[in-house]
Amino acid sequence: MVLVTLLAGAMKSQAQRMAQGSKGLEATLGLLSAASPAHNYSAGVSLTINSSRGNYWILGASYLCTSLPYREDHSIPVATWLGEAAFCKRVASNRRKSLNLNLALGPTGGYERISNGKEELYDGALILDKAGFVYGAACRLLLETYLCDRLVLLVNGKITVLWGTTLSRFRPATGIGLRLNF
């Protein structure tokens, strides 16, 4: 009888993993470039809301810190704050839904600041690129695995396309994260 109760409890918890209406809170860290990772990274937090068939909505915010090379010994910092809403579609999963491959797509927008707001560099050169509001779209490919019923490990590749920027429009990133479902 105890074994039947334990098995029933295990099956119930697996069935509730991606229950419609349940939510999760995730935190991610990523790299924007392999060159100088300490100055080319991203960080984000998101709320996920499960819909049907293993699909879910993502509402999040992220910070992108990039560094543009200038001369041999200097770089120009670029900070971008973005808000994002996306729909994440399950592409493939195993039978127990403990390993999932998902594709997310949605709009993004925010603010970008170049060289901490300073227009003049240390050598007297002027930065002609301006800070301002940016907008665009983001696409993510996520590989998710459940570490336990409430904790999910995420590995993702993301490309963000931004308009309104005077810098590069395409911002690829790779990252890792954790989601706590509740």
C-alpha cells in the first residue's frame, strides 16, 4: 500500500510539472561575446505562465552589457535595458517532459546608453552614436531539463534584433539559467 501511494504521488507531481496556469520565476546569465566575457554579458529575470500542451508565456527584463573596442587599450561600454514578452512553443520533449526543446519569439524594447552618457573620450574624440530608446524582436531556442519537480535548468541561445540603435542591430547571446516553478 505504501509503494502504491508513493508511485501515485510521483505520477501526480510529474503530471503537474507543466500544468496550465502555473507560474515560474527564472534567472539567466549569458555571454554576448567570447572576447572579454567580463565586459560582454547579459542577465535577466522572467516570469513564466504555462498555457496548454507545454507551451508558456514569458514576461521579463534583461540587462545587456557590451564593450566596443577603441584603440588598443580602451573600450567603450554600452548598457542596454530591455523588457520582453514572448510566447514559448514546445518543439520536442521526452515522454516524461523532463527534457524539453522550446522556441520563443516576441517583441522587446528598452533603453540603450553608450559610454555611460559621456560624449567625449579620454583622448578628446567625440562619440557620435546617441543613447535612446530601442525596440525590436527576440528569438530564443531553449533546452530545459527538470532537476526536480519545481526546479528547471535552462540552456539557451538567443538573438535580439533591435531598431532605434546606432550600433549593431543583431545581438546574439548564449546563456544558462534556473527556473523555480510555483
